Amino acid sequence: MKHPIWWALGAGVAVVVAAFVPPLWQTLQRAPGPASGAAAEQGLPWQVQPLPDGSARVMGIHLGVDTLAQAQARVGDNLQLALVARLGEVGALEALAEPFAAGFVSGRLVLAFDVPPATLARWRAAVSGSTPMDGGVRRFSLRAADLAEARAMPLAGLSFVPGVRLSEDDVRQRFGPPASVQALDGGGQLLRYPALGLAATVAPGQRGLLQYVAPRDMAARLGAVPVGATTRAP
């Protein structure tokens, strides 16, 4: 699947809540730096390693290469797996970890996987019940018989919502100047970094959203302009 449902939901919806939490920059200023003599912190959200084959590593996960089983080995047993869909849609295979520690930055991690539509439909037909989520989306738990098959599915990308507020300045400081910036409804901004396979969404007084894919997949998965967005110079 080229457009898992969480990509479509993420750009306008996932920048939510937490207006009372401290800005990310304040947290980073209190974090230990190289001068402290301690070993450098690893697995941080801005430590993206693009690789020659067009894939990338971030937060210990190999985008465009890892399977669900390999991602689960990194994230741990708190990874919650489900089919996520609106009624009448086939949906997508997602895995949620909350809290998830990306170095000293904690937040919510969502993994999305490439699964053939026919396989998703077969899994969905075998599910007897679901639980509601925001926005008319529902979670469908996989049968035990389908879990082994799901563990072999390749990772399409991941999203990370920090537990502290993320501003445009924070994103620019940690990732550098974006290739493009788009204004979103409600005063938000969408910053794109194709070389890193990253799209960052921020809004005043709210938490932000970092979405990562293999850089070679950036145009296909994160290239569409969200509804209500207008482009401005970076």
C-alpha cells in the first residue's frame, strides 16, 4: 500500500493536545551535551542516517528494510498491533508503542507496514469485533493465526509524536533548513526533508508530528499536499 491510513490522518489531525507541556527546546537545553563527558545519546528523533540504497535508520529502526518482527525486537513487547480503518475501508496494518523512549525524548510511536490489499481484506474478514478511535477510525485485532504472517510484513514508515511541544524553530535547529514549508489550516506548518525521508508537522501551542519513510519513498508516501495547505519558501 502506498498510502497507509495514518499518513492521511497525520498531516491535519495528529498535531494535538498538550498546550501546557514545556516546549521541546527547553527540554533539549536541559539535556546532557557532548561536553558532559558522558557517551553521546543514541536513538534520538533527529539522528536520521540515510543509506546508499535509499533506505534510512532512525531511532534504531531501519526504514524500508525492517519487518514487523525486526521492529518489534527493537521496540519491545509493548508494541500493540492492529488493523486500523474506517468502516467500509480495507485499512492498514499499524503498531503503536506509548510511551516510547527515543533517547531522552519520550513520546508515541506508530509503525505502518506494506501489506497487499488482498491480505488486509482477508485479515479484516476474519475479525469479529473492533474498538473505536478518534475520527471515525476503528482498530481491529488480528487473529492469532494471522499474527505470524503479519510479522513478516515490511515496514512502510513510522510516525513519532514527542511528549513535549515541538515548534518550527526546534525542527529547523535539529534537522536544518527544510526543502519546503507549507502552511496548514489552524496555523500549522508542514516542513519536508526529502533527503531524510521526513515530514514534520507543527502548530502553535500543540505537540508536533514527525513522519519518517525511506528517502527513496518520500515522493510516493509523503509527497501529497494536504488539503488546506499552501506552499511558501523555506
